[in-house]
Amino acid sequence: MSTKNNIKNCQSLLDKDLITSEELTGLEKVAQKFSVSISKSVLENTSSPDVLKQYVPAIEELDVKEDELDDPIGDSIHSPVKGIVHRYPDRVLFKPLHVCEVYCRFCFRRENVGRGKEILSNEEIDSAIQYIEKTPEIFEVIFSGGDPFVLAPEKLAKLVKRISDIEHVQVIRFHTRLPIVSPEKVSAGLLEALESEKAVFIVVHCNSHEEIHDGVSLALKKLQKEGIPILSQSVLLKGVNDCSEKLEQLFRTLVKNRVKPYYLHHLDKAEGTSHFRVDLTSGQELMKELRGKVSGLCQANYVIDVPGGFGKVPVGHNYVSQDGKEFFIEDWQGCQHKYFD
């Protein structure tokens, strides 16, 4: 969907009092710098202004802070060939395109997504796959981008087949927003394209329980009926999910839909995203509150992707301290207990 059409569709949000006239006025200015796309499903099924903040451009995006970066997690320095990010020894990101169903206003790749030049040519796809073939330590290939599920099923099926044929690759993972924001596109063709003799996992991006309506639940069930385990990743966002009650609702709703919460990301320092930022101490306190409220199934791993390309690091509340040979372990109620190792 074009930026022009999306801005036009945003008029319907104004008519529903879901955005203000001032917010609508700023859309065109923001769209000149960052890509805009809001799916039909999001427009029709989202009634919360807080949830819509994820998708609707805001003039604050043009306020770039000194510590914000155009490549906040250092993809470029770990890219041996176009379309591949090889940050960890045993796994790579494979990015055949940088197109998405929606463009999240806090995306860490927002400088690249929606740009046609980032779509890999046939020759570039060959080079990327050849890199994987020649690197035997690669155990897992993660389809990312952009959203790999935006690819035509026929093209996706060919890529899955080529990756599946690489002997040392044992796991194929997909990072996608499509089942959440355009669930009607989880088609028979897409399901067929995901078939592989290798282990296939899907990680969906979801930040609010309000995003999981009946259509989303049905799309998730279709994928699960194919025997594909589904996990989730979320981003801690000011005004969207930055309280323990909202995170509890999100994680419980995911688990109810047979989706295991995997990561809760501390917001990356992408340009123009400071209005979404929650400070690290508050994030740790939220995770501490959740420890006593929900079971392990509902616990996500709170992480920071260290700026500069140094990878993800768990940054949740620390329950263990040490004094000489004595350890002090804090339980979920905040009580300290001595422990001798």
C-alpha cells in the first residue's frame, strides 16, 4: 500500500477520534523521511489510540537525539555479503527484502525498510545462499528483513527449499509481523511454502494483547496445525505496554494462543524514537513485578541489543548477590535468603 493511500486512510482514524488533527498534519512531513504503511486489518480492528501509536506516524519522529543511530544494532559491520548478517557464530539473518505489511514507528531498521533498492536481486540471493553453504558452523538461518512472509509464496518456497538443502543448516526461523497485522494473508500457499524437513520456527512481533483479535487467533492456529512452534518478541514501548498489567495481559493472551513469549526488547536507539523510550530501571522493575504474577510460560527474556553490533544481553532484575562464600537470593516477594554453594 502506498504512502499516499496510507495517509488518506489515516483520515478515517481522525473521523473516529483515534488521532488528532495535529497528528494528521504531521504525517506527510514524517513520510518524507521514514516509510509509512498501515494494513487494512490494523485500520479495521484497532480501536485503542495507544496501540495505534505503533503504526501512525508522529511529528516527534523528526526529533533525532544525539545518541540515536541510523544502524543502532550494528547490522552493517556484521554483513559479509548483502542480505546476510552474521553476528553470532552458529546463526545468520537472511534478509531477502526490506518490505513490511506495516512500518513500526520504532523500527531499528527504519532507515532501510520500504526502500526498493534493499530487495535482493537473483544474483544477490545466490551470493547470500552461497555464503551460508560455505560456512559450516551455521546451524540456524533466520529469515528476517523486512518481513519474509510478504514474499510471494512461490518465491518463499524456493528459498526455503534452497536453505533446507544445505546439510549443516538444521533450523529455519522466520521473524514476521504478518500474522498479527494482516492475518488474512496466512494462506494455503504460505503454509505450503514453509514445509521443510528441517525444524521450522516462527517468531511473531506483537506488543499489545489488543492486537490479538479473532482473525489473528485463527491465523496462528493455521500455522500451528502445520506443526510449527510459534514464539513472540515484543518491544517495551512508552504509552503502549509500559506497565506490568499491560505486559501481563499481553503475555497471557499470547500463551492462551499457544505462543511462547520469547523476547521483550528494550527499545533500540533508532533515529526519532525517543518518545517511545522507557528507561532501563523501569523496565527491570516491570519484569520483577511480572515474576510474581505470571508463570514461567508467560515470562519473556528482557534484553538490550548493545549499540554498535555487540549482540543481545539479558538485562532483567538480578536476584542473586554475593558476599564472600555466601550468596543472597531474592525470591519473587522480595525476601532475601542465604545460600551456600
